[in-house]
Amino acid sequence: MGVSESEWGLRAPANLVSKRAVWQWTVQAGLVWGVLVAGLAVARHVLDNPPGWLGYVLVVAAVVGVVHTVVMPQWRYRVHRWEATADAVFTRSGWVTQEWRVAPVSRIQTVDTARGPVQQLLRLATVTVTTASAQGPVKIDGLALDVAARLVEDLAATTQATPGDAT
């Protein structure tokens, strides 16, 4: 059962990640920027004679942080897509720099699921497909928990049925 050249071409994978992934990315970005801005504010407040530039850095960090926290998650949601067929796993991810990945099922070595604290709260998961590739694993971030579990099951069954040693 071969794959035609058009199936391997760079096309948008069929599936979007969960809409809740927008909240995941928003919370994660907000936490990072919040810690940075709070640290700058504390430093400015605690120092006896804070340098003048520290106030400017604080304002710039706050503005960039708000813009990043609002824009990035929406942009990522529009870009992030995934699809698993009997022959390959296709992903597109990123926001400023976008990455397209195709992992042939015959090259899959492991399939893992991870859930950080924010993902657990939002009932999301990341599926990592490790292959015999120097590029590293293929990650699908922001999947609904039930979708991730079904994907892992399907990929495990497909790789078991695929001949070869994944090298």
C-alpha cells in the first residue's frame, strides 16, 4: 500500500488542535510575562536608586507581554494542525516560524502523552511521536484528552501492524 506523491506533499493537515489550546498558550505566556514584569517591578521598587532605564524596560516588557499573550495563542491556533493516516503523521506548528513535519508510520519508535499542570486543568495533552529521525520527535500540542488517547491507541495499533524495525 504505497503513498502517492501528492499525499506526501506539503498540504495542511486536516485536524485543528482543541480550541482550549488557546487558553493553554494564553495562561503559559501570561505566567512567563507576569513573572518577568513582576521581577522588574520588584527590582525597581527595592533598589534605593534604580537606574532610569529600568522603568522603560518595565513598561516595554509589560506592553510586549500583553501583546504577545493576546496575539500569539490565536495565531498559533490558526497554524497548528495535525493528521494521522495509515502511512504517516503530519503536523504543522509554530506561529512566526512555521514547521511542517511528516513522520512515516514505518519510522515510528514510540508514542507518548504528556500533560503539564495547565494542560491537566484544561483537559489537554501533548502527543509526542518519536521516530528514527535526526530532526527529533514530532509533537502535537493542545489535543483534547480523549482525542490524544484515541490517537495514541490508533498509532500504537498502526505501528504494530506495520512491518519494519523503525530505523
